[in-house]
Amino acid sequence: MIDFYTEKLLDFIKEDVYPEDITSRIVKGIKARGYIRSKDSGILAGNGLLPKFLSIVGIRIISKKDDGKEVRPGDELLVIEGDADDLLGVERVILNILGKLSGIATATHLMVNKAREVNSSVRIAGTRKTTPGLRLFEKYAIEVGGGDPHRFNLSDAILIKDNHIALIGSVTESIKLARKIASFTKKLEIEVNSVEDAILAYKAGVDAILLDNMKPREIEEVVKELKGKLIIEASGRINPDNVVDYARTGVDIISSGYITHSSRSLDFSMDIERI
């Protein structure tokens, strides 16, 4: 069975190669080996998604480094063999995917390590601020980096946000209405931006509260009141520079859009030789 990742990778190839790679006509018939190497330091992510895809397009993997491993400049990440025109046809797609996902895994790993220096049980989570068409890939990279993917889509859990509350009129009424439509299998979380609303939400019976764009000192007040009674999540402009401040408050979850929308892709390249 072709999995989702493989289907998407095949679509990416169509985008880049369709109807054909006209330049690589000149190397048709040559057998070759490609060496994908790192020019950067970080955490590798994406290699584990490639085997089935490469097999379908007629390329054999000779060796590969495991996802989650640390890489440094000069490290060999993947060695592949096949027809030269096939190797050149997949080169850019592979490098783009590996670079993008490894950048996300690296940023996640950095934030996890920083946060857990002051809060050993905190989870660093992603958000839905992902690249269109790449969400499942980017969530995978977050997990490789040691993070939590959070919701994959709007059906994963009920998360009442500020615009829902604005339309309904109050925190308490929004929770009441959500409870009526919620399956017992779904958690109910609400986004609040004040200590008062956080306590109201707890009293209304939510499973989790998301403290949005609140200062660490405000979050500390909520944690003091509600720690252990429900899941407490902090979010809003949290990045490697300030994650320690938020982790120190004692929250259970820190969600960050930074790791997908602002992390830097790692720089990888492929060298090829005739065999």
C-alpha cells in the first residue's frame, strides 16, 4: 500500500519534473551513485519517509542515516544508486524535504532542551501554522525533534478560540455549547488571555486551557491556582529566546508556531558519480 507521505512525494516530483527533465536527456543510460551530505549542523529528519518513494521511482538506497541523529558539515546522510536521470530528477525534492524537515526538528530539539532545563516535564508542541500541503511532514519533524505534534487538523479536538467566544458572547456559554456537541472521545480546550477567564473556564469544566499571549508573571498566577486540575498550555510568540521564561512558569505544554513557520531549513547537497 502506498502511504500518504509517498503519495505526496510523488506529487512533488510531478511538480518539478513534469513533463520531463529535458536537461538530463544528456545523461540517459548512465548508471550513477548519489551522495547526500550535510553542509550544516542540526537534527536529521525526513530520511525515514523516503524508502518506499525511492523504490517506486527505481532508485536503490545503499545507506542512510537515521532520523533524529545529530548531523554536522560533511556528514553523509543518504547514498542512493540508479539511472543518472532518475537521481537528478529527485535531487531537488529530496534536498528540499530533508532540509525543511531537519530545520524544524532542529528548532524543536533546541526548544525542548532549553525548556526542560527548568521544567523537566513540559512538552514543546507545534501548531496548525504549517506550510500548506506539508502539515503531516512538518508534524513528523516536530516529533523527530522531541516535540508533540498538537492537533493535526480541526477534527482532532475541540479548541474554542477567541473568535468563537466573540461570536457566542462569553467563555462559559461557549464551553456549555461545545459540551453539547462534543463526543466523549474528544478533549475540550479553550483559549483565554486573562487569569479571570482561565478560572472561569476551569469552573465550566474544560479539559485544558490555552493561555494566549499572556506574560509569564500572569501565567504563574494561573498555574498557582490550577496546576494539576487540568492541562495548562501557553502559546503566543514563544521562540528559543524566551521559551525558558515560559517553561519556568510550570505550564504543562508550550505550543509554538515558530518551529514550523520561522525555523531555518538546513543546507544539504547531493554529489553524483558514474558507476
